[in-house]
Amino acid sequence: MKHRKYQIDRKIPLLVLLMLVLRRLIWLLRGIAKTTLLQFRPRAIFVASGVQFRNSSMCRFGNGVTLERGVIIDGLSEHGIDLGAGVLIGAYSLIRSSTAMHVGEGMTIGRNSACDAFSFFGAGGRITIGKDVIMGQHVCFHAESHNHENTDMPIRTQGVTRKPIVIEDDCWIGANVTFLGNAHVAHGSIVGAGAVVNKRFPPFSIIAGVPAVVVRSRRAEDAVVENG
């Protein structure tokens, strides 16, 4: 279904393996049932217990998407929420673009990308994540920020500014990373745990810090240039 090979670790006991297969089968049947009832277009996706779809008509799922326990996806947005084939959203993560006062732009995640548990995608501005991206726990995306220039008004009444966030293909994002508007991480890059990313970075960068900076390049030729 996901168009990739799996090598089962021989150290896994047979009973554990059978229970894993059974659990995945239950998730698959739940996913087919939910997409049939809510979207009238059945999809072969894996849906754990406690998953919530809101405004599901604006959500698009590729085959083999996995939504772990407690995930909430709200599709309300200008461009919808698009999860490519094989995408995994970790337990208790939230994807949300809009409020009653501000309809956001939405989000796209490319095939075979994954985020771990307790991640947050605030897609008021457009969030675009490429394929084969892996992300740790508690990764947060904030593609809009509150205006605050007028000191005579409460910040909450001054509106918001939306700026896109882009993560290109084949990136590795560590745990507890925060992405702010205008962040753009080019392909093949690594972002260290706990970084705050708010600007553009070139391909194959290793990025860390608050705010994030390039520590070094993954490419040997770039390292030679950097070292002079």
C-alpha cells in the first residue's frame, strides 16, 4: 500500500507481531469507514481511536496515511489540508488553519513524511512540507503572528499577519523545534532539537539554536569552502 519494503525484525515475538497486524487492520477498517461516512469517498488510511475530523470535506488523504490516537484535523481553510500517501501524524497532534474570525490558508505534506506525537500545525499562513521529511515530538508550526504595533489597543484585537513556512524534501527535524512565518528549510537539511527557525536556509544545512543558524553543511565540498 505504501509502495516500500518492510523488513520485520526477527527479534519481535510472533504473538506481538500478530497483535500489531490486528491493530493495524482495525485502524484500516476504521479509516475506510470514516472517509466513507464523512467524505463519501473511501480511502485506505489507518485511523486510531480518538481521531477527530472537522470540516472533513476540505481534507484530502493519500493511501496509507496513518493518524495515531487522539489526532485532530480541522480542514477549514482556503486550500484545505492535503496529506500525501504514507504520511504519519503522531498521537495527539493538531492540524488547524482557521478560527471563526480568520480563515487560514491550509497545509500540504508530501508522501512518506511523518511527525511524532504532540505536534502542532497552525496553518493560518500556508505550510508546505515536502516528501520523506521526518519530525520528532512536539514540533510546532506557526504560520501567522499577532500584530502588536498599536500600544493603545489590546494585542488580541489588532489582527494577524500570515507568512508561509516551507520544509523541502528529505529533511530531518528534531524534537521541540518551532517554525515561525517565513521559515524555509531547503532539501536535505537537519534541524537540531529545540531550534527556533524563522528564516531561509540553503540545501544540506545542519541548523541549530535560538534563533537558528547554520552550524555546518552536510556536503564535504561546502565544508571545505567554509573552512577556507
